[in-house]
Amino acid sequence: MHAPIRGSSVHPVVRVTGNFTSESPLAEVVRSALLAAFDQGWADPKKLSQSSARAAILGNQALENIAAKLKVPADSLEVLGEPALGHYLAIAGLLRDDLTFAYSATDKGKIRAIARSHRGAITELQVDDQGAINSAQIPQNSVLSLQLANGETGIVQDSQRLAGLSNFVAVDATSSGPRIALPDHWDTALFDARSWYGPGGLAILAIKNKTQFAYPLPHIAPIKSPGTFSLPLLIAASVALTNFTPEEATLREFAISELATIPGVRVVAPQAPATTNVFSIIVAGFNGEHLVRELAARSLDVDSGSACSPADLQPSHVLAAMGYPTDGHLLITLKNGMTRADVQALVSAISEITS
């Protein structure tokens, strides 16, 4: 469906009232820590110089802090300088040809790509209109990719129950971060520093039982990850996690209730269990890209399309799997420091565009 043309698309420049995209600038305390670390020009922690020894100490302190905040053993952590590689390592390190790979229809594209390359059996788990995984479809002799919270809808799975239904569990905590505790049964867990307002370019992989994990890439030494990452980014990620506080739940509730009053706006699974920071809406009769541009003209930034491929605004496979239309999709991210006035500005702008 093409976006209707209603009046001029040129609008006066107004005060920036909100960044509702998934990206956010670093807090000043995190930015300062990052710049200070870069200014030091940290030496390679694996070498024997005094500066390398100091770098190793700082790196270990950052890891211990991250482990404590995420409630995982410090010796289980591997730091990844390429977050996109994390899903492959977390899953392929557990997967064998005799195991079925089970993943959700709402999992990220990177995880669905792993399924395509698996030489053994695969099972795509369907979800209902609330985004809940059909647990009856989980094979017992399997590796389960378990997404704690969806990055487009914020919907949270019943992870304790689902994790107990599979031999091995690779937890995707890249969207939830510290907001949701890991289930009792997990084998690998992947975190992205951006989920707690840390810097991009850094992921944390926790491996609970390293005897069950086989590094899936070519290697000579007995390693569990490539081992290449930026120490300044790790330090900044640790500082960001220390200063992280969850978003105010009532703000999400307010935003959903206000947006639901706009004619033609449908909130995706508004009653489903969800994180406090993300939700999606569908604006009937409008194209998502058109809405993004109209809102940008009013100094309001939002996302549209699949969170896996925002660059080309591919339709959301998440919404499709839940039985929702994919056109007119807006993905809204709430952040610490936002107010009801910021949300109301977004609501008013969408009302104006759609009226």
C-alpha cells in the first residue's frame, strides 16, 4: 500500500522532542570513561610490559563488574569485538549434527540463517498473536535458541518453562540485557552492551559449561572466542552497566494507552508481558517509511520495518509471524529521561499525520 499524499511534506523545524529509535548517545559518564581509555592508548593485556599489566587489571575489573551485574560467573565470560558473530558462536558452539536446532519464528535473521546452514534437523517454533512460543513444538533432543525479549515488540517469553524443555539452551539476551534474569537452565547467553546504553561494537558471551562448548571456527589453540576486542569499549560498557537503571514502566503504559486512542493505530500485543523500553504499533493505511519521514520532519525519530534490517526497511518478520500486517509499522523505543510530555509530542505528531 502506498502512502497517501496529504498536504505539503514540508514542515517548520521545531524543537527536538524525542529520539524514539533504538540508538542513543552515550551518557556523559560513559563517554568520559571511553575517551579517557582511548587517550591512554591501552597496551595489549597479553604482553609483559607494565602498561600491559595495568591494562589486564582494568580489563579483569571490568569483566568482574559486568559478571556481577549480569549475575553470571566471571570465568564464563568471553568478550567479542564483533557482536554479529556472537549468535553464531553461542549456538554453533553447542550444536551437533545429531541435535535438532529449534528456534522461534520471531528470532533474529542471523539466527534463522544459522538454521539454514545446520546439517541436522531444524524446527521453527511458531508463536501466537501475543508472541508466545508454542512450547509443544520444542524437540527434547535439541539446542534451543531462546530470545528472552523481542527487540521489536519487547515481548518476554516464559523462559524458565521453555528452557527446561531442551537439552541445550542458547539464550539471546541482546535486547533484554540486565532487565531480565537468565533462566535456571542455560548453556550460553549473549549480551549486547547497547542494551544497557553502552557502546556499540561489543558483545559479551557467557558460556556456563565450557566442556560442552566447542569453538566452531578454525583454530589451533584451545579457545572459546576470537579474543579480539577494544579494551576502551569494554571499560565503557562496564561503566554504562554500573550506571544503568531500567526505564520507568508507567511511561510505556502511558504511551501505549495514548497511542491506542488514535484512529487507525493498533498497538502490537499490548497486554503481553514485555520489557519497559520497546513496543510496536501499526498505523493502518500508511507506509512505515512515509511515517518515519513525516515524523523526522517534525524532529521526532522512530524506527520502522524489521529490527534485523533497518537499513532497507524490510517488512517485519516478527509481526508477520504473529499474524499482524507489516505495513505502517513503527518501532518505538523509550529511554531513561523521557517524560510524558515527550511521549505526548509523539502522539500528537502521529495524530496530525494520520488525520
